[in-house]
Amino acid sequence: MKILSYLLLLGLSFMVACANPPVPDTTLPTVVLSINPVAPVAGGSIILKAVALDNVGVVQVKFFLGSTSLGVDFSSPYELIVPANLVSSGDQEFKAVAADAAGNVQETKLVVAVAVADATPPTLTLGIDKPILFVGNTALLTADATDNVGVKQVQFFINETSLGIDTSAPFEQTVAATNIVEGFATFKAIATDAIGLSSETRLGVVVNLVDTTPPIVGLRTSSTAPLVGQAFKLLADAEDDVAMRQVEFLNGDTSLGVDTTAPFEQEITAVQATVGVKAFKAVATDANGNTDVSALNVEVVVPNISFTVKLKQITIANRSPDEFDQTLQIVGSFKAQLQLTTGGVQDEKVTLSIPSVLQPIILRAGLNTFDNPQVLQGTNLPNSKIVMLGEVFEKDSNTLLHKFSQVIGSPAIPLSAVVNATAQNPAVLQFQLNTQVGTSQAENDSILVFFEIFRNP
């Protein structure tokens, strides 16, 4: 009975299976291929990577170079290292073929430009900041390294002992004093490029026990004829067989300052630029304490300047044109006096005359104009002042009617107003003379005298 039931059940199962056969897998896998590096070089390492997916499952991915099989990977991540000897320069076609359990396959291709292999090592030169070394010195090594692809690093050595590595330009290395001993030192630099190619160069330097050679220094000024109240510079041309430490500048025995870097210079300020002969010195000291001195006597002089003065106009105040007709004569000279103070120590007075004998001046309508430029030459110091002096005489009797004066450099008319004046924009000076004009007038009249003055170029 049990046997009969079993047979009946088996028959029913067979009938059900025949009525619902399994559905076949016809879906192709998907695959994406990539390469590392993206810009490969012939003879270099290349890794192929495939991302493969399937609705049931990927069983393998095959990799090809052209039609040549490179290998198979059966598990994710699907990768393969391409042997370096198989990759030549030019356009190369790589392919990945993914297969699933049902035998469905899908392929993808990738064309890559393979560059020619870098076979050029870096070029390299080595330099040092001191052609001769002494025990206790420090030194700076500099390497000029270039490469067709790129320099990765430069390593520095002294007598085959590494001093350090510099990975970026400018490639430099400081040599400590403890590494410099008496004798002969061989410095070396090795430059390495991005793919490992390298080149080296050497430099031999004699290391002496003691530096006894002094520096050489020459002193000069920025101006061949320095002027009072104007700043200038002391310039020292200093050099040494090893290295300079500093240059000190002095006026006599008084230090003006120290400069530790070339170009060696010291400013003499406007306040320090007083009149007279200065005994300047430059003391140069090298890295080992050796010194040299250069002396230079410099005469600071007072600059000559000149002004142009014009008697521009004479007019009578408080008069109308129809009631005034008078004649005056100005005789003698207008005088200009330059009051100078030399550095606050002593005064120097220079009196200069401006010849100006004029014909009788007929004052009509209260206005007369002139154009008689005179040149005033003298000396200019920061604390100078100009005193303008003048006299007016009556026509017939030659009687002195009035004296007038005006100080240029006083608060009323600062000297800068004249020094900065030009022919186009002169400084205007006005003198007022309160005096009686002629004999027909009982009252006094104000005579206004106008001058223009400017500094000549």
C-alpha cells in the first residue's frame, strides 16, 4: 500500500514539473573598464579595472590587449596587472569581457595613448656661496636641477655623508659649521626625477684653518657735491674672499650706523648735512673678524641760488583819475640783504644791490605798470631770510620821501612762498608809503609799490 502511494505521488510531481518548465537567463551582464594610470608610459606599470554586474551573478572577467588575452579574474573587484614588457608606446586597445553563470557575455573596449618611456635623467649643477672655506664657517649649497618630466628631489652630501633632501625648487642645503673641518671637502648632489631616474654632480672645496685675508672697502657718496640741508647717502663698495659681515659708517669717531647686507649704505639726513668738511669712514668686517677701513673727506657746501625781482606796479590810493596828475622819480637802488645763519653758530650777512635807476614816473589815473626784472643771487640756507629795502625821492628837490622794507622769511611772507614761486606764479610783495605827494596837495597820499619775485630754475 505504501509503495502504491509513493508511486502515485511521484507521478503527480512529474506532471507538475512538465507543466511549469524553468525560465532561461538571457540578460547580459554590464561591464565598465578603466585604467590606472590614466596616462600610462611604455614599460611602466598599468592596472586594468572592470566593474561588472549581472541580474544573477558574474562568474568571471577576461582582460585583453588587442586580441591577446592577458588573464582572467573570477571575483570582484575584477583587476589585472598588465606586464610591463607587453605595453609599447602608441594607441593601445584594452578590452574586458564579463560572463555570467548562464554563459551570457558582454564586452567593453578602451583605447589608451601610451607615452614613450622617460629615459632622460635630470640635469644638475652644484654651487656654493663661498669658493674658499675656513674652519668654523657655514656654507650654502645650491643645486640647479631640471628634468623633462619633473624633479622629485635633490639630496646633498659632504664626503659621502648625507646633509639632507630638498623636494622643491630652489634646491638648497645649509652646511653647518660642525661639518666643515680642515682639509678638502667634497660636496655632492643627486637629483631624482618622478620615475626614479637620477644624476649626480660633485664639487671640491679647500677648507683652510684660519682666514687672515681682510675685506676690501671703498667709500663714496651718492652726490659729488652734497648741499647743506639736503640728504645724501654714504655708499660702501665692500667685498671679501669668504663673506662680509657688516660695514659701519662713522663721522670722525661717531658711529652713524651699521649695514649688514649689500648694498652697504648709510643715509645722511638733512639735519646732519650741515656746512663744512666731514671726515667720513667706512669700516668693513668680514665673517672671520678681519677689517678694512676707507676714509673720505666730504665738503658739504651751500648751494647758490638766484631770484628774479620785478618792480611791477606803482599806484596812488584814495585818488580818482581826474584829480591826480603828479610826477615822482625813484633814484638810487633797491637793495636786497640776505641774512644767513650758519648752523646756529655764526651769522653771515651778504648785501646785494639791484641797480634800478628809473626815469621820472608820471602817476596818471593812479596806475602805472613796469617790467624791469632784476636778478638777485645769493646763498640759501634753511633759516635764511631776505630783507628788501627801498627809498623814494621827490622829483624836483630830490628829497627823501620814504624808506620801506619787507622781510621775506617772516611770518607775513614765508621764505617758502618765494622759493616755491615760479615765473608763471610769482610771489607778490606790496609796500605802502604814507607820504605827501608834491606841493599842491595838502593831505598825505598812500603810494602802493608792488614787486613780483620768484626763484630761478
